[in-house]
Amino acid sequence: MTNISGELILKASMNLQLKAC
């Protein structure tokens, strides 16, 4: 489950960065 949570967090961070740009 830790890996799944990590992936979700990474995806969310990437989406936020794309929106920020």
C-alpha cells in the first residue's frame, strides 16, 4: 500500500507542477 500511496502523491505533485507551469 505504501507504494500505491507514493505513486498517487507523485502523480498529484506532477499534476500540480504542470498546472503551476
